[in-house]
Amino acid sequence: MSSCIGPPPAAPTAVRPREDREQAERIALSAATRHGAHLRTEDVHAWLAERRRAHVFQVDRVPFEELDAWRFERGTGNLVHRSGRFFAVEGMHVVEHDGPYGDGPRRDWQQPVIIQSEVGILGILGKEIDGVLHFLMQAKMEPGNINLLQLSPTVQATRSNYTRAHGGTDVKLVDYFVRPDRDRVIADVLQSEQGAWFLRKSNRNMVVETADDIPALDDFRWLTLGQIAELLHHDDLVNMNARTVLSCLPYRDTTPGAALSDVQLLSWFTGERSRHDVRVRRVPLASVRGWKQGADAIEHEEGRHFRVVAVSVKAGNREVAGWTQPLIEPVGLGIVAFLVHDIGGVPHVLVHARAEGGFLDTVELAPTVQCAPGNHAHLPPADRPPFLDAVLSAPRSRIRYQAVHSEEGGRFLHARSRYLAVDADGTRAALDPPPGYAWVTPGQLRALTRHGHYLNVEARTLLACINAMAAGPGGGAA
Amino acid sequence: MSSCIGPPPAAPTAVRPREDREQAERIALSAATRHGAHLRTEDVHAWLAERRRAHVFQVDRVPFEELDAWRFERGTGNLVHRSGRFFAVEGMHVVEHDGPYGDGPRRDWQQPVIIQSEVGILGILGKEIDGVLHFLMQAKMEPGNINLLQLSPTVQATRSNYTRAHGGTDVKLVDYFVRPDRDRVIADVLQSEQGAWFLRKSNRNMVVETADDIPALDDFRWLTLGQIAELLHHDDLVNMNARTVLSCLPYRDTTPGAALSDVQLLSWFTGERSRHDVRVRRVPLASVRGWKQGADAIEHEEGRHFRVVAVSVKAGNREVAGWTQPLIEPVGLGIVAFLVHDIGGVPHVLVHARAEGGFLDTVELAPTVQCAPGNHAHLPPADRPPFLDAVLSAPRSRIRYQAVHSEEGGRFLHARSRYLAVDADGTRAALDPPPGYAWVTPGQLRALTRHGHYLNVEARTLLACINAMAAGPGGGAA
């Protein structure tokens, strides 16, 4: 049993410090190093373009009936793989009793949702090169990416992947994460994925260091955090899995404090989690209210939210040469934004304790704004998401960060959002956030990413971007 | 919406330190203070005996048909309250795929389980008296307690309790926790309850300070942590809710380190949580395999684990004068123990990453041993729980702590366990713990109780006891 999780912690005879302060210094040095030892940042684009050309990779939409190993299960209508592995599309029924005592305004809806109980590994391998931590990033094709190939972690593997020998190159690298060297783990935490599209999905976010010689492989390059920070300012380049793993790195916090102490922040969060009463029940996909099934898509009756679709994939560099699969295709570009504001000279961001049906536990900390504006266009302004208009109408001078990033291309088709950090100066928000919102520092969010299920995946992406602002070309919010 | 959770964090203009180091000193002072300002520790027993006499309180077992507001729901056989509130007894079906990749030894069982989705509040009010923090403890009757009345938190309230005016005295005190003063919160965290008996139950564990004059009430007394530590050495005196709240206090850690750094500990825990694949499904109580229903009890076919029973309660000092309700009655006295061992001069305890069907997420950290020995008596020694025999056969000289404590008397009938801390010197365990076990310091466990769902409720009780060893009469492990 122990072979998969590293040796048990045997026979210790001495203690070590609980915190490795040197680690934070090494992270800081890597973040400050904008010239990598192996590849110039400006050459990353050429390398990615070259890898894109090197692989035959074609994605076509197909009707459901052309899915070959997938079928709609008799009775439930759930969309399942014939092996019972990978994932399934089923339905969920969410009833949310909000308000002071669970008896306030009520939401009640049904929707398709991805069921994927297995915990996958998202792992980035680190190595000190010329005295600076570099990270092994992969040029990886995913069928749902608008540009197919993006910069991804060293390893992204479902349990189905890494328990079976597919013969892919990254299968060997997965051993660094399946059997991590206990003395070289930099970060290792289970984090949630999109609660609007997945039911209780977690992935294991890992950064592990090695001193081994790693063979040079065409699809892999070593980059510093400073280089990755610069790349995070480009659209559709650093994939979601890379962003969430990067957000879990133990950056140091050099600020003198925060508007709320850590105990106050945790207490506020506990209050929010207690206040929300979200009950979720799995229901057969065939019975999901408000959605309709066609030959090519399952979609919302008013065309909102997302569609379930199917694609056929041909690829030369994957473990298998071709396959078909379902994907979730969101409707329209998302907007994901933190309002940022200096309090007492320390940058803060406005987090939202957001309930999503698929979360393991009621709420997680989300960005100030997280929505697809198209889903709310039919509503009167007062019913639209708070701060959406403030973000959309912000002049260029108040935008501290922006880039369009893609969500996970293995499950989502062309799922893209504009991620922003927008200066709140001049908006009322800075003065008096409504219930469910709080001003916290990036340092506090970084401390929370040591633990699972505090920050949702969109907040983790924005945290990685904010880390990149600080470390990257322009300096910035934190 | 904000009225129940305190004012929103409005208009901050300055930062404060993230950690309040002074708080840990105040906790340490209270723990070192063995003479309370209001009541001598040796007089606590007389006060409790007096309160026991002051209240008419009688508990009788009754057949299910004498339950007045409860019924077995048609079709499912679930045991429910006619209001739909409080809790219900349903069934759960647990399938656990353990082993390296979720494909190892397999467990599959069904059992009755308590469903209680509402988050309750367990709150202890603190106040500085003569320069020392005191905590307001309540002499509270609960029908399942073998001695009926035990020392409990200031407030233990289900949402159903505190959203309705029952007119009870502690209803006024609940306001300190429903609307906590943000500047006076000492601890506030959602923690799990017994995963073997509850499905995904969390309670909000809170310690909040006040400077208000609190009227003297017959059922309430102010005690220091040093006094409570001494009381924790008595059987059936400090109730489970008090113990779990006390375990969340921010004690300082003065040790130089630990066998595993915090990152290593978190990585090991993440590995354990990822390794276990536990899937739980609610099933109708009437269909639960391996259990049989009689007129007085629902019990396991081999008489193991627990019984679901019913009681009639008459009380003079409760919000309502009398009621009937179901309770869970475990079979036999439990054994809950930490092996303790000094590593590099620092006390450590051997934690077990334990899967329980009712946990929100696969495993939590549990004591080294946690079982009712009677449930395993029919098994050959090799199949009995690891370390059980080592604990049961430990000579008196190796027992650093022991007391019998009761589990929650509002849900469990005569559910008692012997809690122990046993010196591991001389056992093989100290040298080479098996997979799923790790040596950690009490300081590390205290840091983890700031967050939910790391320590199970039995481990939190033992942590409170270990804190009491350090602070209490004999000195001790940590």
C-alpha cells in the first residue's frame, strides 16, 4: 500500500523546523529571475509554435451518435464511458437556502454536471539550475483549447492515466508525484475545480523538486517563475492546471499586516460557510429540468450557461492516437476580476464567499466578479452580479492586470475568461463591501492555498496572475 | 442578511498584524492559572451535583411506537421528525476502494446514519477576570449522558434552537456567537462530528470574548483553562462539545520543531486523502443490509456497532418540558488512544489517517487507536485494529493520561470511551509506523484545528486532553 505514496515516515530521531524559511527565499529568487538558464522567454512562443506544427492534432465537433466509447445510459440518460472510467455527465439538483438563518432568498435549479470522482495529479517538477529554481513546463495539446496547445504542468494525470501504461513520455515523470521524495515536496494540496461544472471534483496540486538529470524532451522546457510570470500576461498561453499549481507555491509575505487578522478572516469565512445552506442531489441527466437534448448538444432552454457537446480528436503525440469524447462548451466569454485597493499602504483584493453547486462544502473564496455577462444580460441592472458593471466600465488606467485565459481543455471546449485586476479607487465598493465580500491581502490568500477548498479555481488563477504582477515586468499590486 | 454574521468588514483604513501573538500568551496564562476567580475547582463537583438535584430530569427507554413527534416514513422507513427539522435516521451505503490506486482491499457496508444538515453552534464565551481569561461553562443536562448532567460550552445550539425563541436562558447568550464581535473572536471553525454515526455533519466551534457584564446564572460558571484541564482528568465530566471547542484554542507552540515539517505533514495527509477512494450513497433505512428492526431497537444482525433506540425525556430546565427522541446507543465502551513518543526531545503522537463513511472528504486525522474492542473480538489477532493490543496491555507506568469521556448526549445514549495517551517506548510502533500513520507534534495538531476537517472529533478530544496534561496537575506530554 505504501508504494504509491512514498515511504511511510519511519524511524525519525530528530526534529526539523516546522517552516522552511529558505524555501520562500528560493521562490522569491526564481520569481525575480527573468532570464532562464535554458530558454529565453521571447523564444517560448517560437517553441510552442514549433511543437504545434510537430503534432498532427485535429478536433472536430461530432453528433453524439458518433461518440464511439461513450453512450447515453438506458434509463438515466447519463452520458458515460463504456469502461466506467474517465468521467460521466449526469444531472444535479441544487437547492440553496440563503439568508441569515437559511430561510432567506432561495435558489433552486437543475443542470448537467461532470462527475469525476477520481483525484488526478497536477504536478510541476522543480530543479535548481545555476542556483535558481526552474520549473519543467510542458507544451501540451488539449482538445478544448482554442489554440490547442498551451503551457501546462510537467504532469497532468487522471488516476486512469497513471495507473495504466499508455507509453506516453510524461508517464515516467509522473513517478515524481505518485511517489514524491518527502524531503523535496514544495507544495501538495487537494484543490477544487469549477463548482459550476464539476460535482465535488478535486485535483492534487503538487510542486516537487528533484536533483536528477532529466532527459531533454521536445515537449518540455525549464522556466523560472519570473519567465512564467511574463507569459501569464499573454492570452491563452499558460493553461488552467499550470495556473492553479502555481497559485499553491509558498511565496513569502513581506507586508506588515492586513485589514483583517488571519483569525478574523477565518471567522468571517466560517460565518459565510455556516450561513449558506446548499443541498445538492444527483439526478438522472435525462430528467434535468430546463435543459433540452438535441443530436449535437444538450443545452439550456434559453441558450444560457453552457452546452454539452461531443468532439472527435486526432492526435499524433498522445498516449492513444485518436478518440472521441464529450466536452462542456460555455456560452460566451467569462469575466473574472478582483477589485484591488490599497489599505494602509498594503494591496488588498475583494474576495467573494461564493456558493457553487459542485463545491464540497457550500462556499469557497472567489474573485469579486465571476460570471459570463451574457447569462445576465436579460436581467435589470439591479439584479446583475455585484461589481460587474464597475469592472466592465473601468477605464484602462485602473486595470492593473488583464489577460484571457482558458479553462481546462480536457473537459471544456473554448471555455475562456478575461481575468482582470481592477483598481477600486473611486468606486463605492472600496468603502463599504456588502455582506459576502471581504478585503484580504494576496499574502493571506497564498497562506490559504496551503489548504484545500478555501480558494476556488478562478480565484487561484487570479492569485497566480497577481503573483505574476509582483514578480513580472510591470511590478504591481502585491 | 448581514445581521446574523456580524457587520460586514467595512471601510478599513489601516492594517493590523495577521497574527495576534498576545492571544497565545493570554491562553497560556489561563492554562497556567489553576485557581479561578469565581469558583474553586474542587467545588465544581458540588455545584454540578447541586444543579443535578435542582432539575427534575428523567430519561426512559421507550419502544419506537411511543415516539410522539417522530415516525418511520412510509416507503423509505427513514426515522424522521414530523416538522422535517432536527435530524433524521436514514441509511448509508459505503464502498471503500483502498490501496495504491483505489484498487486494493475493498470494504463495502451499509448502516443506519444520522442526517443533520444544519450547522449548529458550539460556543464558549471568554472574559478577562482579574487579568486572566475565564470561560463560561454550563451545567447542562443531555438525555444520553450516563450521569445526565455534564460541563458543556456556554452555548450549544442547533439552527432550529437559535432561530426560534424557546425562552431558555442560554438563548440570550447565543447572540455572542450568532453575531460575533469581529475584534473579539478567539477561534471560529467548522469541524466534523463522528463519521461513523453522522453523514457529513459539521458544527461551528467558537470561542468569543466579551467585556460585558454577564448576569450570574445558576447553570453557568466562569473557569480558567487550568481549572478545566484539571476537570478533564475526571470521568464523564467535560462533555464532547466542550472538548472539541477547547481543542480549537490557539495555544502557542514553544517546541523547536517536529519529525515532519508542516509541508511534509500536509503532503503526507494529501497523499492519504488522495489514496483513499470512499464513495457514500444514502439509502432508505428500511433497506439497510445487515441490520434488523425490532419494536425497541434497530440493531446489527451480529449485535455489533450500535443500536438505534428511543427515549422519553422529562426535564424541568429545558426550553420545553418533555419530549421523546431517537438516540444512537453504541455497543460497549470505546478505546481511543494516542501512542506518544519523544523524538529529538519533543513529544509526538502517532496519528492515523482514518476513513469514515460520514466524513465530508475520505479521511481525517484520528487517534492511533479508535474502536470498540467488542466489535473486533471475533477476529483473529492479526485482523484486529493496529496497536489496540499494545494500548490495552500497556502497564500503568506507560499511561500518561486516561479518563472516560462521553460523546454527545443529545444524539448518543451512554456512548463512552476510555481516552488514553500511552507511552510507545518499547513498542515497535515507535520505530516504524505502518502506512497511514505518522508521528506529529501536538503543536502541529493545534495549528491544524484552525481549519476544518483535518482532525476528527475523537482526535480533537484527545488533543484537548493533551493540552490539559501540559497545563494540568501532572505536567506531561506537551
